[in-house]
Amino acid sequence: MRQVLGVVRMPKIKICGIVGNQDIGAVNIALPDYIGFVFAKSKRQIDEKKAKTLRANLNPAIKVVGVFVNEDISNIEKLCTSNIIDIIQLHGDEDEDYIKRLRDCVSNKIIKAIRVKNQEDIEKQMEFPCDYLLFDTFHARKYGGTGKAFDWSIIPNIKKPYFLAGGINLDNIRQAIQHNPYCIDVSSGVETNGYKDADKIMNIVAMVKES
């Protein structure tokens, strides 16, 4: 459970890297709060056409996060205005000026990912002009998707709601919840042999909702 201003609530959960109709079928049953479509270069990357098809088959109770790395703002705007995505996740080198220009184009909420090496990486981004932060594991050559966890104990007590990502799976999900994230972000942790596993999705969503 997460305690905010004296109110205890369970964290939300996001299943990222949705790529096919089978994945959509699984999340429609499990009902996570969010799913993620990755538009950045990745083994889980999809394009606008595919995303539109998947969104059409998605339970409308589930919100869609679009994941981008240093994307042209006009492309993000198009995905927002066509209602393919609900929330924007910036996982690259986007700065405050980029976010200002993005906010001039769309009203969708923005998540800014921070690749964490140490507590200083978190603290220097506390006032970043986004709606949510996302803490992920640092990798020198990757913007995300490492499948590895960082030391969650370095996360300070912060007011801005944050998504916790990186190496979260059925074995450590309860530990992740203890760090009071706004949302748990899972991708490879619900995969088997590189593909989303419906049973793992069901189990991890249930574990979060029961927390």
C-alpha cells in the first residue's frame, strides 16, 4: 500500500512492451491500470498502425502509455490527438525546453524516465517539469529495457509520484511495493522466452491489487 497525505492506497501497475493481440487479450483479463506501447527502437517497438489496431481491441478501462526516446514532437502530438495513447513517457535525453514545447502541443500527462546510478541522479531531477518521474536502471548503451533492478533503497522520500521500473518480477514485486511507488512498471518480468506470458501477467497484477 502507498500512503499519501494520510490516505493508504495500493500502487498502480503498468505492463509495458505490448506488441500483439495475444498480449491485449491477456491484459484485458488481468486489467492492469496501464499498458505501454514502445515507439522507440527496441525489440518491443511497434509503429502507429499497429498501435492503432491494438488500442481498438483494448479494454477502455486500461490507459495507454506511449514510450519515446528523443522523438520528434510532431509524432507524439499525432499519437495523442488520434487517441492512440493517453500518457507520454519520455525515456531519452529530453530536457525542460523539450517538455515545454511538448506541453504547447498536447495536454496529455508526461512521465520522465531517470536512469539511476545513484541517489544524486534522482535528487537532481526532483523539480523536473513533468507529471510523474520513472526510475529505471542505468545502462551506458541503453535507454531502458535492461531487465535489471537498481538499489531501490536509495530512493528518497519524494512528493512527486513515480513509476518504478527495471527488473521487477514475481519474485521481487512485494519488495518493490514497499518503496511506495505510484506505479509498478513491468515488462520482461512477465515474459517467457522473450514473449509476454499471460499467466505471469495475471499473477503479478493480482499481487499488486492484493497488496
